[in-house]
Amino acid sequence: MPVLPKIIEGKFIADTIKDEIAVEVRKIIASGKRPPHLVAVLVGMDPASESYVSGKEKACKQVGFISSVYRYPEGISQEKLLEVVNFLNNDEEVDGFIVQLPLPEGLREDVIIESIDYRKDVDGFHPANAGRMMKNLPCFLPATPMGILTLLERSNIDTEGKNCVVLGRSNIVGTPVSILMGRKAKPGNSTVTLCHSKTKNITEICSRADILIAAIGQPHFVKADMVKEGAVVIDVGIHRIPDNTSPKGYKIIGDVAFDEVMKKCSFISPVPGGVGLLTIVSLLQNTLKAYRKEIYP
Ligand code: GUN
């Protein structure tokens, strides 16, 4: 008998957490202090980055944070960008900031990220935060993996002792989420398999997963025959594909062939309306922690 899948309510979960943060911000303001301040540094005109940064600004407004965007042309030099980072590191009115990735060619992402003060690195990309995550020490967790944990936790999905398969080993999602799912923590304690472009028998490995996290960056890569009956499926993909029936001329789809996969799984996160909404919420949560100096007193 096919199971009836539950669609994970990304919007409801994101809105609930934003309301919780807004309550905290109101208390901060009532006590006479300034609200938390998040800055995004945006270089160039990449449409996906523009959309992420405008989503971030909107979310900041919703919860009462101060939000600023520092925009620079594609041709900015590495030295100038390092000066910007240094300025933000030292600005006491800024609690956390992100440098939106990818950066245009010619700029060294690793050098820029390492120049960010790890205590303001609300993206969790600095090696100090990544290393502390590995060791299960307090740190800023990267926004998308943290959003995936939040979705699992707030949907009451038990991860302990489960087979978790992660598709994709990017620095931003696949690699960190595979570490987080295997950590001695809740959510966590899963037995994790990380699949990538050199993995053999990917269909067979996926079909043994109790929890399947798709972050492979290929539209509709995960088909029904890759999914075990009753599995939990988390779709991290975001792809814009042409669609004549939509007024916008495109629609957003994920890494999972939703219609066929949903017939087999117990829980599925939709695209849009799933992980993406939680990514921004994680950034807000990290910024509040940075403001309160909760992680690095
Ligand atoms: N590009 C895609 N995702 C992210 C993210 O979470 N943070 C930053 N800074 N850049 C991104």
C-alpha cells in the first residue's frame, strides 16, 4: 500500500521562527538597545545572488533587524574587497555579515572568507566555524544545512540510527550536512553515506536511504525508483526552467521529481516552499546569536 506523504511545511516553519525572532527583537528595542544588524556584501549582478540578497533584506525587515547591502561592481579588486571585509570586521554597529557567493572570476573566495572575523561569520563558512562544527563545538552553522536540521526537527522526524544518504558534496551544503547528520546530536546520530559524481550504484544506495537529502544541482535527478517506500526526502535543489504557462515565463523546480517521488515517501520537502525559506531563517538565527555574543562571548 502506498504511504500518504506529508509535505513538510517550510513556509509555516519559517514563519513561526520569524515570529519568535520578532518577539525577541521587540524585547531588545523595548530595553533601549539597537536591534541586530546584518550586512550582505554583493559583488556583480548574478541574478540568483540578487534574489537571495533581496530575500534576506525582506526577512530582516519582517523581524525588525537592521539590514544593509554593500554593492560593488564585478571589477572590484581583491585588495578593495579585503578592505571592505576589514571595515565590517571592525564596525561595532554590525553584528554579522555575509559575502554573497559565487564571487566573480579573479576574486579568491577562500582568501576573502578567511579574512572575515569568525565571530561575525553568520554564514558559517570561515574555517574556524567549519572546524568547530566538525568537532561538535559551539559555532555558526552554515545556513542551508542548519535549515535542513530545523526542518527535520520541527517536523518531529527522528534521525537517530537512520540511514541518511546525501547527494552532492559541495562546501555549502552536501559536505557540511553529511557531517551534521552524523554528529552525536539531535538531529543527528544517522549513519551517513555521501554520494558524488564518482559514486557507483547511486540508485541502489539511494534506495536504501531512510532519509535522502538531494543537493546535487541537477533538476529532477531523484526519480521514484531511487526512493525507498516510506523514506524522508529533503530537496535542496533550486532550478529555474522555462514555462510558457506561467506569467513569469519560468518555474522553479528541485533536484527531486516531486510528483512521482511523493507517492512513495513519508515526508517530502517541496521546491519552492521548503529548504530555501529555512536558509534565510538560519541566517537570522545566527545573526541574533552574533548580536547576543552567544557563541563567542
Ligand atoms: N550562495 C549560495 N548560497 C549561499 C549562502 O548560503 N551564503 C552565501 N554567502 N552565498 C551563497
